[in-house]
Amino acid sequence: MKKAVVLVLVGLMAGAGAQAMAADDLVTAGGQAWKRLNCASCHGEDAKTPLNPEYPVLAGQHADYLRQALMAYQRGQKGAPASSNIRKNAVMGAMANTMSQADIDSVSVWLSRQPGPLSTRK
């Protein structure tokens, strides 16, 4: 019985380590996608100093909020009905429409990990 418990614990610890590694990979991919998609051209290199003060600060924002916003821009660009939680903006709609789901996920996580006025210290 003790061996079974030890094996389960070792398996859980290995799984947690793999998830942490996957999260690090996601953050790295997000930073690369941020550069590749040229998001800094409007939102600033650090995602907290946008070129126009009307553009949102993204650094430190919650990843799930960013993910949903980007998907809403995609739905708006594709002409989904208003009941589908859409966002209409010509520039962001066009940008979001070029992003894969992997891009959306990774950029959202990367932005959430950036220090900024929206982040909370733990």
C-alpha cells in the first residue's frame, strides 16, 4: 500500500512539473507572438505605454479577460450576431483575425505575466 501511495505522489509531482514547464513554454511563445504580430506598434513594447493614450494598457491584465476579448474581436470581424459577445473595432478585429487559438492563449498568458499597473503582487 505504501508503494502505491508513493508512486501516486511521485506521479502527481511529475505532472505538476510538466505543467510548470508547459506554462513557461506558453509565456515564451506569447512573447514571440507579441513581437511577430507587431502588437507593440500600438500598445508599446512593454504593453503598458501605448502610442495613443486611448489604447488600453495590457501588461498585467488577467489572461482569461484578454483571451475572451481577442476571441470577441474575432467574432465581430466574422460578422457574428451581437448576442455572441462580439467586439467591433476595425484594427483589432483584423489583428485578432490573423491569430490562431495558440497565439491568443500564449499572448494572453504572456501579457498577464508582464509587470504593469494592472498586475497584483503576490
